[in-house]
Amino acid sequence: MSYSPMYATLSAIEIKKLATLKAPASVWAVTTCLNAFAQGKTTCFPSIQTIVSFLDDAFSSRAVHRALKWLEDNELIERKHRRSRNRFVLKLRALAYEGIAAIKRKRQPCQGNYQDNPDNRKEKEKNHSS
């Protein structure tokens, strides 16, 4: 294996979805591995043997195949040709990134001209005290 990521991230959306679907341990491990190889993108292309090696042979290649099938059957990934640079499309990660982008679009700086003026506070306090 020529490249090995140092860490992986799972978004809250990914964690909640896998938990809701009661994903087996192999699925969690493979999902985390795919996310590590995606490096902040929504696609990656590790081979089955690379995934097995990355997981320190904790799961057999057959278990990795079953985990990938489970992810595909639950529409969390899309598999393309094994020689494609987009071999695995991480649909759940794409959904999470779309949600984050939508939140960022909603955040806009306040354009108001509000200034806290001490005289205004005294006037308001005077109006409320009567």
C-alpha cells in the first residue's frame, strides 16, 4: 500500500444514519476507511486489498465485500468500475456536505446599522419606569 491516510472523519449525519440502520462493525470500519481515503471529497478509489490492509486485516476481503454491498444496498455509496478514479461515490458524505454548504449559505453578516447608544438606554429605562 503506497498511501495510507493518517485519520478519518465521520460527520454527525453519517454517524446517525449508520446507527439508525444498525450497521455491523465491518460496515463502520469500511465507511471510516473510505472516508479516510476520500480526504474531504465525496469519492475515493482504494482497492479491496488496500481497504483490508488499512484495517490491519481485522476483516477479510469477503467481509469488506459484504460491507460494501450493505452500504450499496442501503444507498449510502455508489460503486463504479474498479479502475475508475471515482470507484466509490460516498452518497452519505455528499449529503452531509450539502447540508453544511446550505448552512454556510444561510449565514450572512448582519447588515443592520444598530449601535448601542447609552443615551437610548437611559431613555428606554425612563419610559419603562413610569
